[in-house]
Amino acid sequence: MAAAITSVVILSFLGVALTYAVSGGLGALGLTAFGVLMLMLLGLQFCHSFPARAPRWARHHRVTLAAQAMLTFGPFAFFGAAWLGMPGFLCASCLLVLRPALAWLAFSLVIVATGAVQFLVGYGTGQLAYNTVATVLTGLVVYGLSRLTGLIGEVQAARDELVRVTLAQERVRFARDLHDLLGFSLSTITLKCELVHRLVRIDPERAESEITEIVQAARQASAEVRSVAGSYLRMSLDRELPAASSLLRAVGIHAEVRVAAGPVSPAVDSVLATVLREGVTNMLRHSKAQRCVIKADSDDGSVRLVIANDGLGDARSAHFAEVPGVAASGGNGLSSLAARAAALGGRLDCGERSDGWFELAVVLPAQADGNDDGEDAVTASRNPGRSAPHPSGSEH
């Protein structure tokens, strides 16, 4: 639309110049030559006003500007005063093509040259002011509209890029949340199904109990997938601890759980729960742990969650594989957690302790705010009867 408006204005100015040629008594041959030269001038002006539409010509803008200058002043020798409407376009092209300091100097030189030419074609000092103002006005209007068209194009390109970046960020968020949620849930379901397969003949009652927990885990995973798709993911350390403890018991890992995190903000609670899920999932996938310690405490406005196990052994490289700077390759689980912790002003550390255990620890400000607050609002608006989860604050 902006390009169309600018084109109409340029054509209107040229139309006024054409009326001068008709009223000037030019013959058919003269009008034909006038029209051809005008079309050539129009093409050069479009190259300068819409460089994105003619990128090949835009790379040679100094050549096209010189050609426009010759087409602006040369035809005065043949068409006289009828050609006085053309220097205004050269003024606009100077402002569009040249650097600002040089552009305004060239603009001024074109105005002075136009004033000198008007005396050569028969005008006196009485018309000098009018012709000068007309040239300046044409130049500024064409320059302003052309520049505005370019700016609108840049804004549209920036908007398109913003959409692409937003979509990429949403894909990363979706992939991260699916990894954090389903990695743990699917590991729980898989391990419990294997356990049920072994127990179904020797201990039917326990097998039935485990099947009940599998159904609950599957339902929870389904609800969490819907929450990710709806962009209102909310996780709580209080809710994740029983699930983690149940899973560790099912696979025969002795777990010692000591959590007294105190009151924390929803954003911190969500990150703590995510770290717990990822830590337990990695422990089951990459280690041969027999014992595990999960503890959380608070001190001086910060909260610290530690997940340690004795199963480092031959799985040493697998433990470190996901930690940036520790190994060269691996998944994105711990790196995603590190990014979440950093976004809240905290840090994530992992590595081998002096006693041979592997430890994953996260330290966060207890009351840090994050993007999760916006998700709370979405959750509240979609589930008005449902309250937000309470932060972890009791001994387990």
C-alpha cells in the first residue's frame, strides 16, 4: 500500500509536467520524445525510491544517479520550460542515494542549478521563488514517501523475524517441558511395568498395587502433556517428591529424603520440581545406584536442592554427558535446567564428590520471580476453581 501511494504521487508529479509539455505547443514528435525521456526518468526514480524491488540496479546507485542527472538537465536544451518539473525528482534521489552530508549538499546544488536554468529557458526573477519552492516540495515529498515506504518494509521484515524467533522459542519451550515431564513419567511407567511383569505370578497383590500406580502415572502424564500444550505448566516439589520416592522404592533404591525448603515462590518451586525429576530420571538411566539422598534446605534467602547417589561407577561419562563444559556431547536435560536456574539468578552444579558419589545440586533465590507467574495467570483463567500449588515447606 505504501509503495502504491508513493508511485501514484510520483506519477501525478510527472503528469503535471506532461500537461506543461502539451500546453507548450510541442508537436507529435516532440511529445513522443518527451514521453520516452520521462519514462526513462521514471524508471530511474523507481530504482531509487524502491531499491528492494530492483536490487541489481540498487548496487549501482551512483551510476543511476549520474544518468538521472543527465536526463534531468540535458533535455532543457530541447523542451525548455516544459522540463522544469524534473529537477525535483533528482533532489529526492540525491537524498535517497547519497550519504546524509553529501546528500543535502547535492540537494542544494540541484536547487541552485534549477534556479540558473530557469533564466536560460526564459523565466525571470518573478518566477524564481515559485519554481524553487516547487522543486524543493517535489523533492521532499518524493523523498519522504519513498523513505516511509522503505521503513514500512523494514518494520514488516522485523515483525516477520520476531514471529520466527517467537515460534523458535516456543518450540524450545515445548521440547524442554516435554523432556522434563515425560522423561520422568515414561521412565516411571516403564520400570513399573517391568516390575509388574516379574511380580504378576509370584506376588499378585503387589503387582495389582503397582498397576494402580502405573495407571495414576499415565493419567498424570496425560494431564501434564495437556498443560504443556496449553502453556500453563506448573510443577511443585511437594507433588513430585512422593512420585520420586515411589519410583525409587519400586526399583530397589534406598532413598533418604530430607526436605525443608521453606516458603519459595511458584517459579522457584517449579524449577526445584523439574530438577528433582531430571535428577531421578538420569539416575535411573545412567547409573547403578543402590542408595540415594534427596535433601533441600534454605539459608539466607536462598534454597538448595541436592540429589546424590552412589551409582557413578562405569556410568561416569553418562552422568557428565549433559553438562556444558564437562563433556562434549549428550542430551539437553541438564543444560536446560542450568538455563532455567540462571534465569532465576541461581546456578546448577553437578559432579563427583570426594566419597565417590555423584551429586546434582541447584541453588536458587527463594523468592525469585520468573515467567511462571504468567503461566499462573493462564492457569487461573482456565481453571478458576483450582488454586495454585503450595510451595514446599514441610519435612518429608
